[in-house]
Amino acid sequence: MKIYGIGNPLIDILAYISDSDLEKLSLYKGTMHLIDRKRHSEIIKYLKTKKLVYSPGGSCPNTMVTLRMLGIETTLAGGVGHDELADVYRLKLKDIGLNDELVSYDESTGTSIILLTEDKERTMNTYLGANRCFSEKDVNLDSLKEASLFYFTGYMWDTESQKGAVKKALDFCRKNGIKVAFDVADPFAVGRYRQTFLELIENYCDIVFANSEEARYLFDNYDAYECCKSISKLTHIAVVKNGKKGSFVAEDRKITQIPLSGSTSPVDTTGAGDTYAAGFLYGQAKGLSTTESAQIASYLAGEIISCLGAQFTIERAAQIRKYLEEKYEGKKD
């Protein structure tokens, strides 16, 4: 299976801070805030006494990178600038063999300032930069046609140009029998585009990911099980991640509870949802059942929160790939 993703390539800038720092910055913990260049500069200035760690990231890209490191052929489309951050990003994709369909614009490469508090929760501050330029004309339909699945997240609805690009891809997928996986991505994104997301799920999507808070915004219901049931009425496979309680996965409205796997004392929760999606899609690409795919997803999410950053090192990914291949040996691609 080949997987094609359109997303926001971002350079993550990680820093450890306190709850009082969040208050001083007037930030709502655990969510993604879209910021402009001025606000970006203000936050970086505030963090001048902190140690900053830079790494390639972005929600959809994190998923695509993890899939590629696990041996699945993936393509990533999105926007970057003509700058050193873009060079760093492209080098990472080249090193792991991910098909690079990033488009360069006369804008700076986007960044996400990820603030990690003592409870290991992450608060993201995203400056989209060149990502805002990616539009319909940049979608490579010849490449998309070679894919078995198209993956995108709700973050793409924050600019008209990117929304147009994803809509073009979705229409093409529907006409050409290409499956679609959608991660709603963020509770605030759901708050902004709730009705649109419900229509997307019902009309275009085969697999949908949400965490319990995002699902609550979708259906005004605090019960993750009931939210999974509601999503499953709109699409073939529904997944609701429920934090330390594990996750629920539904296929054709039959719901299974998947226990939490891995650490209950996370080092960094950045990328947990992205990595969960990668694990699930890995299972699907390998022809595994929905339950097995969700178990792999839970395992990978448990592994990624045990280390700093949203992506595994190449060495750790190789160990995980070997483990998965041995455990599921004999399963067909």
C-alpha cells in the first residue's frame, strides 16, 4: 500500500516551561494556537533563557515519516520556504526515503513552538509560513493516483488555499476509488469547522481518528464510547483515543476497546496522536484486522511518549519495525 499525505511541514521548536509561564503567555494548555510572525517573535523572546530543541515536525508529516521508517511507501505534499529550515526538512525526508513533493515558496518555512509543562502536556503555537501558499494547483494528481490511501488532518482547514487543495484531492479520491483517512486533529479546529468536518466524514472518509475531547466537540458528548458509536454511523472505521483509558475502535459499527500500551509516565506527549495514526495505518497497509491495527497504534503511541519529540530516531524506528514484522510475520501486504 502507498500512502499520500498533504500536511503542514513545520520545524518543531521544543521548550520545557511551567504552568505559570503558560499563564504569562496567555496560552490555553494542551491545544494548538495559530500565531502570526509577531506573536512568534514574542514567544521566542520570552523563551530566550530556555533550552530550545529543533526538529522536523507537523501533524500529518509526523505520521508520514513514521510510516516510512516502518517500511511503508509514503509521499508528503505541502509548502516550505527557500531557507535553511526547508533544507533541514528535505534532508530528513531524503534520509528516510520518503517521497518529497514539498513545494518551495518565497515565504519562511513554518514552525511550531511546542511548550512542554511538568505534566508532560504540550501546548503548540504554530506559525504556518509557507504552508499557507499550498493550493489546488500544487496537488500532483498523477502521484495521488498511485496511492491506495490519502491522509489529511483538520489543520488543513485553517487556510482557504490548503482547504482547496484537500478538497481537490478528496474529489479525486472519490472518483478513483482511493481510500481516505482523516484525523480531526485539534478540539479548537473542530470548534471552528464542526459541521464541515461532519460532512467530510460522511461524504469522503473511510477511516477517522479523534481523541475524546475532539469527539466531544463533534457530538457534544463526554462519553468516548458513545462518540465512537456516533462517528461509526458516518464512516467505515472510527477511532476515538481516550488517553490513559486506551482507545475505542469501530468497524461497521462494531466497537472494540483497546487498552493503553506502553508508558503511563510520559516524557513528552508531542506527536502521540500522529504516531497512533501511523501505527493504525501501518496495520491496514499490512492487511491486518482493525483490532490488530489499533493494538499496533496503541503500542507505537506508548513508545513515542517515552522519548522527547514527535518522531522516532532512525535507530529506534528500525527496532520497532523489526519487532512488528516478526510479530505479524506471515500477514499479507
